[in-house]
Amino acid sequence: MPKRRTLIAQTLLLAGLTLGSNAWSQAMQMRISHAAAETDWLHKSMLMFKEKVETALPGQIAVQVHGASSLFRQGTEVPALQRGNLEMSTMTTFEVEQQMPEYGIMSAGYVFRDFDHLAKVMRGPIGKAYYDAVAAKMGIQIIEVSYLGTRQLNLREARDVKVPADLAGVKLRMPGGPGWLVLGKGLGVSPTPMAMSEVYLAIKTGAVDGQDNPLSLTKNNNLHEVTKQITLTSHLVQPVFYAIAKPFWDKLSPAQQEALRKAARESGKFNDDNRIAEEKDLGDFFVKAGLKVTTPDVAAFRASVDKQYKESGLTAKWQPGLKEKIQAVQ
């Protein structure tokens, strides 16, 4: 190739690279902060979400994913969304409950029967009303619901657990908030609020006697290394939301909003499918890891949790009739 033509080609290539770089520098910046470990399906789904958004909207939105509470400490993401300091997070029903106690039933133990029930409720009229209320009252737009898993008890020392009374005196790490406190008391433990990033060391040193989480999160945070028992109370089938600060959401065009919703649906399904498949095999994993896996009297735990909600006064704050509507969904 003649020298002049080579020079022109190099100039055009450089110009293209510069334009591409400028396009990305001008893209809307979208930071995602969440607490899941980088080995967890939720984090992997966030990476998939990033890829799908940037592919669908090249040069328009640049997504950064910060897992394992590396950007915002667990429990501070929702206020960060509301202050305009963060664009997206993975919000839970408990974080909604703290500002909207009328929807506390969504966080209640044993309210969802299984993942299919959860999905039908949250993707139906009940879920739509919930999302609309969250957007109006909290300034946060929920664009998708995903499955965090079914929470089970995980103890530092093995013990015979049949009913809640068998857990008297057990200091169990749980996230902070009134809903968690009541649920913990219903399970028979002494709930101890603590960020997820601190749990491994707290169990190892004996600062707490255990923790509750879906089995996949227990595994992906390596908590089987410092515990000896899994007790399958199945006390909470837990949703997690793709949640976006509404001021950021409202800046997007309808086409951009639909692209984000589509990316969330697809990456959320990736999380759900893999987590459900993994949950089926995790009992064997923990047994092979040397843990004792037991099943207590779940009916006794359910009754104790229901009693605790009533005695705490939380049920009086719940939206009348919503529990019955949720239970009626088939």
C-alpha cells in the first residue's frame, strides 16, 4: 500500500477510535452496588445485565458493577439511591418495609410457598401495585424481580433442633431492621444485625452462633468452612429487585427503559434458573463438606413466626387483606 494511503487509513482508524472513546465518555454512567459475593448467581446476573445493556445501547449507557459491598456498605444502598448518589442496586422487601410498613407482609416469614408462588404474585397485579407504590413513595423504580433463594439456618455448632425453643440463646446474624428482628424472634433465636461482609469472621471467632441465608449464598460466601449444621426451616422464600433511582430512570427514553427491562428479564431468569438448579444439589454439597443437614418441625416454626408477628404489632400496620390476596394466588 502506498505511503499516503497507509497514512490516510491510520488517520481514519485513529479518528474512529477517538469517536468511539468520546461516545463512551459521553454515555450515561450507571453504577450498580450490591452485597452478593462475586461467585454468586446474583452478581453473575448483574454482569450479564451490564453486557446486555451496553450491547443494546452502545455509547448511551455505561454500566459498572460493584459486588460484595465494595462500593456501598450493605444497608446503605437504598438511601444512596434516594439521595442520587447511586443509580441501581438489588433491593429487598425488608428495605421497602422500613419506609413503607403497610407492605411488611411482603417480608413476612412463610408468606410465599415457593419460587413459583413468589413469581406469580410479584409479576401479577399485586406486584404491579407494589412497584407503583414504591416508585411514588420512595422514588425507586423496580424493573424486575428475581429469586434470592429460600433462607435456612446455618449454625456454628451442631445441635438437636426440632422446634424454635431448641434455639434459645443462639445469637444468629440477620440483616438489620424491625422485620428481621421479629422474624428472628419467631425462629427462637437472638437476632444480631450485621453486614454480610462481616459474617465469616464473626462466626469463626464466635461473635455470633450462626446465620440465615439461602443455601447458595451460604456456599458462595464460604460459610460452610466455619459452621457445622444446616437446619432446613425454609422460613423465607426471598425475592430481590432490580431497583433503579427514579430520577435516573426518568431521564431515559422509552426505548432505553425497555432495553433495561429486557436486559433485566433475561439476566434475572439466568439467576433464577441457576439458583433453583443449584438449590436442589446443595444439601449433598454440605453433607460432603462435613456439615449435618437436618429438617425440623417446620409447622412449629411457622406457627411461632405467625404468633410473633401478631404480638409485635407489625400485622396491625400491614395493608388490610393483602395477606389473603397473596395466599389466594395459585
